[in-house]
Amino acid sequence: MRKLLLLTGTSLVLAAPLASADIVGFGANVSYWDSELSGTATNRNSAIDVEDDLNLDSDSNANLSAYIEHPVPLLPNVRLNYTSIKQSGRGEVGAAGFDGILPGATVDSELDLDQFDITLYYELLDNWVNLDAGLTVRTFDGELLVEKRLPPSQVSRTTIDGTIPMGYLAARFDLPLTGASVGAEGNFISFDGDSIFDYNAYGQYEFAVVQLRAGYRQLSIDYEDSNDALDIEIGGPFISAGLVF
């Protein structure tokens, strides 16, 4: 392993006193992410451009998130997050071909990428300025299916899966007496030539127990799994609605 750049909440906890909720709090939301995809997929040293060659486009990108916060000192809060990304398209294999599919062949393609996060975090600040830091364990499972349309039939599958630790940071600035706030949050890791960065920035409004949020999310994956690899970026605006108690 040549390099490990992983920021966890541990170092920040040592540098600042912990804040904690006065009572047990719970929140959950669902969001829709209107994203665009770019980058390359590699299968047995054969690469293809997922945007220009495959014309992949968003079908449905859903995100579910929930958290629980408590007043128990030194015990971390818990956040769960699930993201499902589905992209499909019809395109044409480039001049180099791809995984045995000849150049110029018309193909139907589909990318499925599922991610599930468990985050343990601490509140470092909890007033009109909110700051959280911690550690995320992310399990992800992705497959790119490329199928030649005309006989003879040919199918290529590029798959990646793994479970990795990631640093977690979140900051939010509340506008007093308005219910409005702005914030950003992200997960990140870079090691041994692989990297994943997943971050978003948003504006938010709360009234009673309803929380509405809109912003922009960017996910960058550069990950190799055996002979398969994905080097892609997925980004675009999102909206979400949720409940907080």
C-alpha cells in the first residue's frame, strides 16, 4: 500500500470538545438525484468510454437516509444511507473494441451501482454552527453490462464490489429564527491508487417536523477489482424530503 489518506473523526475529536444532543433525536429522508455520468470502464485491459461510446443516461437514482442522535457522552451517533444508481443507454463500441466486442458494434448497456453506508460520528459543534465528524463503512456492488445487439450475441460484464472505510465530515450553518440553513457533507478515501469521493452541498428548510432539501451531489469512483475497473464520475442536482423528531 503506497499511500493512505483517510480522515476520520478521531483526530478531530481529540482537537475539540464533544457536543451531544439534549434528547434522543431521529430523522429520515428520501431523495431523487438527477445525475450525469462520465468516465471509463475497463475489463481485462480493454477500456470503453461510458458516456461517449455507451451513451449511458440516468434512469433512476434513489437515496434513502436515516440517523439517530443521543445524549450519551462518548457513544457515537449512527447514520445509515443507501444509494441505488441505474443508468442505461444504446451506443457504439469505439475503434479499439471492448472485451471481445468488435469496433463499431451497436450495443445496449446498463450500469447498476448500489451503496450502503453505516456511519458512526460525533457532534463537535451543535448550535447555529453544526459540525460532525466520524467514520463510514461503505459496502458497494456495481456491474456494467454491455450487450451486442446483432448476432452473434456477445455480452461483457464488468463488476466491482467491496467494503471500505471512509472518512466522514458534515457541516451546517443555521440562519436563526428562519428554519433555513446551508450545509455540506462528504465521505472520502484514497489508498494504493484507488479513491472514492462522495460529497454534496445543499440548502435546507425545516418547518414543524418536515425537512426539505435541495442541492448538488458529486460521486467520483476510481476503483480496481481484479481485472475490472471503474473510473467514473456521477454528478447532478438532487431534492429530498424527510421527517425529523
